Amino acid sequence: MLKRQVLFICLVILLFSIFNFNNSQSFNIANAATTVPIKDTITLTVKFPDTVGEGFGVEPTDPEEIHLMVDSEGSSHPHRTGWGAIKYECVRTDTDYIAGYDYYGNPIWDVHTVSGWRQKEPYSTEDSHVPHQPSEIKKEIVEKYGQEMYELAEAAGAVFYYDDTTPIPARFLTGDIGDFNKRVNGTTGRYSIYYKDTTYTDRHCENGEKAYFYRNNDFFVTTTFDVEWKEPEDKQGTGLGRAYWELERTDKNDLSEVAVYSSFKGEYDKHVAVRNIKHTVNLDTKHVEQEGPIEFTINAKQVQNKDMQYGFEYEYTNKEIGWVCTGKGEDRECHWDDRPDWRAVQKFELGGSIPVDHQQKKAEKSDKLDGVLVKKWVVGREDKYGPSKESKAYYEQYHRAEGNEWQDEINLKTQTTLPMTPGKLLYSVELPSGKHKDGDFYPLMKTQSSGTYKAAELDESLQAEFEDGVQLQQKVMKDMGMKGDQRQFEGEFVSDLFFTASGTGFMSGYNYAEKVKQAINNDQALPSFAQVVQEGAVKGEADFVQYTNVPFEDEWVFTSSEEDLPHLQRYSLPITPYSQLMPNETYKNQLELVDMGLSDLSFTFDQSFSFEHFLFGSGYDDAWIIEQPESRVPVTEFETVELTHEQVKKLAEAERQHSNNKIHNFRFVDRTFPDKVREIRGAR
């Protein structure tokens, strides 16, 4: 893949480099800027080709052929290389001489022969003394190093030169040929693989006879060239992943914390190798640095309005070590080393900063509930790389649930009752982690949200007990599932209860909100309506006796069925003549809801109200119900009752014992006195 991503520079001399892989497979690599070209030096050594000799054919043995080769200076055999020869011709002289005389005195003639080999022209090929192109020795390169190496050398314009340092192969340093090589050629450079001397001295040669000395030499040629590597533009470093923070309820009995997450991954597969992968996150005093993703939680208030700084980096190389050549001469080998080459190191880095701008424990105030509900609160922020950067904020928000009839401003005709709970609210949230989609996700503390309802003025019998306000408590929210990307819950508040006596109008409070909270906290069922009525009635009667010193002879309204529960959660405007509330004036009841949402917010808003008429009063008061303690018309019909002296005494005693206390200053608390009068006079 990367072998061909190269640019070649032809060098006709050997270059030396600390990164030269020519002689060893071990190497040291230091980081280098990839703006400097990365060069690898490759040295190839091959045996120069021959058409005869070892592995190439049959050596010539005909003296005529040898003489022709010498005479033509090799042109008669252009494909034969590396040979040298000396021509010899026999010079023979036969001289007659008298070797003696025979018996008769006649001379005995004989022939004196003198013969020898006359050395004539020598010739040696010039193959080792001239440069050679790769095409001239292509076959040897391909056989030894492969087609690709040949193409590298050719593309680089490599030039092969005679290598006089090449060791002579051991097989040519033993035996007769070995002795010859060691005597004539030494142990390096060119060497003879074949030699023959056809001259002879054991007999006379024939005049004009041809002989020769011939040897075929092998030798190695070598070249050194540089391969320059360029960084591929389509393999730059990348970071895919995201960093975010979000509010997370790790302890259901405590405030939410800030959960931090940072996880990135490069497209490592497109690189040869990567190293030194590092994630970093800095948030306030918290510093984390590690190879893998970072994940931790931290106190939300501690890091509020701080910046979360994140980083990701790694080093990579797109280059393999490449061709590594070792050995000399016949033993020289080259192989492709696919290990990473860290000279071509690059570094990828990304980083950013995310504001941790959550609003935990923020107090939201408005004169209307809807003034609070129009807001939304950041519960998380995310930077996402894919590979382009996208930033997103995540929110939680409250809305009115379907059927919510809460009124911020109420105009009444007279003194009546008002709801003390804000109605059903719809909570929506989305988190960068996606944990809001989990089946067990729940945003609030186990004790849920709670609050207080502070009335402009409470009934006299309630003022001491609810001096700090009527308590509100949210029941466990109903999971409404996902809507788009948001998880929704429906929440409903309950308040403490006000029990009202039918006859006297006496009011008694019942801490229903606290009992609901305890039931939720203890994983118990909410108190039943029957239990609530029973406990509320007992407490109400005791409160009545303590408040009036009169036995309770009355009934509680809205205690028949569970459908009456909302009626017990209403605030009754005081109807006593001493009330500070006046018609056609605007007053405010204040509601505060706390521990709302993941941000543990508090909402404070008003319930404004006014009324046009008093409920009870005189005609002067413009009341809806006018009571006349004294008659204003003449009495024309009456009943005469005769009482004994004893009955008069009993009536006087009953009058002395009778309480004159009045509820709301116009209703007698003692509802037993009329019955006592009837009993004394004997009436039915």
C-alpha cells in the first residue's frame, strides 16, 4: 500500500545516513518533523549477467573460437561477459643435423626440433569498468529482489557499478579453482569461475597450432539510491468522539452532581501505527490525564460557572520502515519491513472548553407561575466531533400539564376558597449521555419536590400551626415516556389539609404533606383517604376543645369520599370581622416549590386574589349573607312558656356554664345550649 508512495532521487554515489538500513535490521528512530523529506537509502548488489559459465551455459573450448573472440574484442560474442583470454600460436623449428655416422662412415641425419608457444594479443571485457543501467541487469534484479525493487531502481535512475568489496563465494575459494582465485584474484572483487590453459609442454606443438589461456570471471555490481517519502494528504489525524458534562443524580438522597465525560478515538486504521494516546480534562482543581476515556463526577456547586477544558491527542505515522537490505554479495537480501517508521511522526490534537453553567439551587421568582414556566435551565453541554465540531446545550423545563387550571390572578365575588397546589406540571429533560432514556431514570431526589403555601391571612385557628406556611409535597412523578428527544414526567403536588366543621366553621389543619413525604421516603403506600379522615377528625376535635373549651358537637365537611380530597386542599379566606382582608383590594398568597428538577431549583411565585363582597356582615358591609342579631320588626305572634322556679334556677345555672365564645365572632361555639334549654323546660 505505502510501498509506491515514494519519490525517487537518483544518487550515483553512496550516501550515508543515520537511518541507513543497508547493513543491519536494528535501528534507532527519533521523532522528526515531517516537513523534512523522509529518505531511505537502498543498496542493491547483483551478479553481473553472463551467457556462459555457472548457471549460464557452456564455456568455449575451441581455440579458433577463442582467437576469434580476442581478435574481434568480444564483438563476435556480444552476450558473453566477464571473460579474458590470451592467444597462443605454436612456433616450431625442425633442423636437420648429423647425429653420427654409420658403419660405413655415412652421416646419420636427425631432426632437432625446437617448439614453443608464442603469446599473442590478450583481451579482457570491460564490463566491470563501465556503469550499467537497471535494464541491463533486469533479470538478476527481479530474480533476487523482485519486480517491485527493479521498478524502484529504474524509477530512481539507479546506476550499477563494479563492487570490488564483494566477498568471493566460498565455493570458489576451495580446490583447484580456489587456489587459483586466492593466488590471482584475492578474496574480494571479481573472481574466476572457470579457467583453462590449452598450451602444453610435454610434447612438441605443431607449427601454427593455436592454443589459449581463458578464464571466465564473475563479479558483482552495486547501486545505492534514495527513496523519498511524502506524507499522504488523505491520511491526516482525526478525532471522533465527544466531551460533555451533565447534571446527574448519583445519590437519590442528595443534590445532583456534575458528571464529566470525554472520549475520543482517531481513525487509527488509516495510519500505519499510533502511539501516546492521551485524554485530558481540567475542571476547577480536578485534573485527569490518561490514555482511555475520562469519566468522573464532582460537586456541582464547586464547579458552577467554571470551564471544563478537555483535550485529546495522539501521535501517528503513515510510513512503514520499508525496504531493509542486509548482507554482502550473493548473501545480500532485501525485505519489506512493515513496522512503523517514527521518523515520519505526526501529532494530532484537539481541545476545547465548555462552560459549566448549570443553575443548581437557583431561586426563580416571578409574580406568576407562568413567569417561571417560560424558562428553561441548562443541565448539560456537549462538544461533538464527527469530525467537524458541533456544540449543543441540553435543558430541563417545566410546563403546565394537560388540564392544569391554575390561575395566577383570581377575582372572587365573595370570601370563598382558593386552591393551594399549583396543579399538575409536566417536566421535560434531555441529557447528552442519553441516560434520560433509561428505564430507571428519575431526575428528583427520593423525597421529591416540596414547598410551602403562605397565605395572606389564615383563619384564627390555623395561624399558630401554619405560621411558617402550609406545606406542599409532590407525589412520585408519573413517567410519560419519551417525546422526541426528551423524557417527560407528570408531577402533582398535595398540600396540608384543612378540615372545616359544618356548624361552627371551625378549621383544623392536618399535616398531610409530611405524611405523603414519609410514605414515599419509606417506600410505603400513601395514606388512604379513610386514614386521613379518621386521623384528621380526631385531631380536629381535640383542636376544637383546646380552642373553645367546649365539647365538639359538629360534623366535618368533605369527608365522604376520596373525591373530596381536593376540597380539603383549599385555602379559605378568613370571614371574621377582624380580618385584615378588605373587598376590592388585591392580595397575594405566595407559593414556593423547592428541589425542582435535576438542578434542584426553587420556584417562588404569587397567587393574586381579590373579592368584591364580604361573605357575612351587616347591610352596611355589603355582605352576601346578612345576619341580624336584633329584630327590626314588631313581634305580633309569640308563644308563652311557663317555667317553674326550679326550672328558672336550672336555666340560670346553664346560662352561667354556657360559653359565650364565638367562632369568627358571630357563631357560638357551644352548640349544646339549645338542647339544654329544651331539656330543662321539658320541650321536645
